[in-house]
Amino acid sequence: MAGLCGAVAFSAARWLCRQTPVGLRGRWSGRGYAVGRAESPPTFGFLLDIDGVLVRGHKVIPAALEAFGRLVNSHGELRVPVVFVTNAGNTLQHSKAQELSALLGCKVDPDQVILSHSPMKLFSQHHDKRMLVSGQGPMVENARALGFRDVVTVDELRMAFPVLDMVDLERRPKTTPLLRSDFPAIEGVLLLGEPVRWETSLQLIMDVLLSNGKPGAGLAMAPYPHLPVLASNMDLLWMAEAKMPRFGHGTFLLCLETIYRKLTGKELRYEGLMGKPSILTYQYAEDLIRQQAERRGWAAPIRKLYAVGDNPMSDVYGANLFHQYLQMAKCGKAEEQEAVGLWKQRPSATQSCTSILVCTGVYSSQVLGSTQPSLGGAEPPFHGHRDFSFSPELMQASHIVNDVNEAVQLVFLQEGWAG
């Protein structure tokens, strides 16, 4: 991730002169912006966050239905390419597509959905390794769909070595089991999302890292570098039905990193760290946008991406970071990303990625922990991941609107499309 942090600190970010346009916080008064040919082939596309933008928990946000009333034509087809980019990962891609289809009244295909771990498909050098997988829900199915052929869950590891999990008195073994010597060594760790029993997952992941994949044996000295770790979803917080944000997988990663540093004196390192705000996730989304446009027969290249989200740290920071990357790429200064050599991406036609922040989720003036400035003008606490440097300009959205419907209207207005 060193290259990524270097990109964050790059001084060329001065082009990010961002202020909330006058009037964007009010309600839009009408739908029609008929400027020229409304249905000419689109040269722009949307990257839409899900939680806090389209839904809150399992309830659709009314503005999302209005937005898709504008995005879908009379034949039920999207008028512009749309990809749903979420940091959620404890579900299957096709299940999330079905859920969105039902909620939005618009057919959403699985290849329009990017889960936080979707770019793990690119890390083929680890697909044949025996990997410990952490998370919840259909973890094994997700891991196999990503290309990993030999996975072990935390529960399976606990059953093989019951003396490792000792926090819950009710789950401690009543007798001392025989040590197993036939359990194959683990060769890496997949962190797909927040687990349910954090104390168990933290303990067993640490055991694997400190024992070089042989938790039943243990080592006198922890190996370093440690086994490869691939992680997704760095969100510290996310917004559900509760009034205040909930802990996300980023909070679990923070716990794991802190424990590892406390026990070893060294930093936990990631072979790959994906999900927003990782540039790799946006490159992946850009490629899906291009493929979608090609399938629809839209000949004009997609030049502009509009990323709509509710979290300044993941959605805004990520979109601005990717925009910065695109600007550096024009000058030949962009640094290669984690999966270099594994993914033969076509030359990019995308020229910009514009961040649009909505007020229906994590970002809200009425919510504690919304990453807004505190009283007295002090800087808000940095909720980003350790491997992403604090860059205040990257957390400033190009536009702030009330909801996703206003975001779509704003983009259509700027692009000269009928809304």
C-alpha cells in the first residue's frame, strides 16, 4: 500500500478546489432539463454506493426510487451505465443484485454489483493457497467465487484446535483434547468482512500469523514478514436503521492491527487492501462500466464517472483519490496498483471521477461521528484506514446534495440530459 499512500500525498491534488454550490441543499423544483438530444449515447456513468444512499438497513430510501425513475427509460432499461459499489461483503453478488432489483424496481445484474472483496479475483497468485477466511454469511461460497480453491473457516480451525478459543467460558473444552498433527498448514488469511464473535476471530487469526500457519504448534519467535493477508472493507462506521453509525469491518481491522503491533512491535502488513477508497476498486468499477456500455452498444467512450456516496472517508476520499490517479496517469506519473501483472486492463478512456456526497447516511449534521467539523472549527477525527494518509482536500466532495435523486438531477443538468 506504500504506492497508494504516495498517491494520496501527491501535491497535484491542488486542482481539488471544492465548495458546495449554492442551492444544492434545497429541493429541486422540476424534472425537465431538455438540452439538445436527451438520449444520445452517454459519455458518463454512475458509481452508486448502496447503504446510506439507496437503502438504510433493509428499507429503500424514497429518493432512490425517484432517482431510478429518472435513470430508467420507458422500456425498463438504464439510460446510462450504472455500477453499484458497496463495501459490504457478507453476501453473495447475485443475492445483492436480486435484493437491489426488488427494492429499486429495476433489473440489476450481478456484474453491476461490486462487493468490497470483488477485486480479490485479481490476486490469482494466492488462489491455490490454503487460506483462513474470516467474516460471516456465505464466506466459503464467496471465497470460491473469488477463485480461492482451498479455504478454512475460523469455526473449522476452532473445532480442529479447541484449546485456542478461551474467552467464552461456556465454549471452553471440558477436557484437554489431543493435539492434532495432521492439520495442513495455513498459507494466508482472507478478511472478507466483520465476523460475529470478534474475540474468537482475533485470537485465531493472531495464532495463525504468529505460528506461520501452524497454530497447534506455535513458534518461539513470530515470523516477519508474516503470511499474506488480503482484506476488504475498511469502513470504520456504516449507517443502518439506528440513529448513530454502527461499527464496520474497519473497526475489526483496527483491533487486529493494534493487537499485532502490541504483541510483536511490528506493523501488520496487507498483501492487498480493497474496497473503497482503494484505487484498485475504482479501476475495477471503471472496467465494469466500460463493459456495460459495450454490451448496450453505446459507441461513445465513457469519459466521466460520478461517484455518489454517504461516507466522506470511503466514498468521497476514494472518488477524489481515483480522480487524482487519473490526472497523474495523463502525465505518466501514476503508480501501479497492488494487482499489477494480474489484470490486463484496457487503456482507460475515463478523464474524471466526480465525488457527490449525500446526506441520507453517515454524513449528516445531526449525527455523532458523521466526520463533520466539530464546534469551534476543529478538524474532525480521521476515520480512515491506517494505510491512507490524512488529506483534508481528498475528503471534500465536489458537490453535496440532500439525496441520490438530487445527485442524478445535478449530473443530468451538467451533462445536458433530460431529467
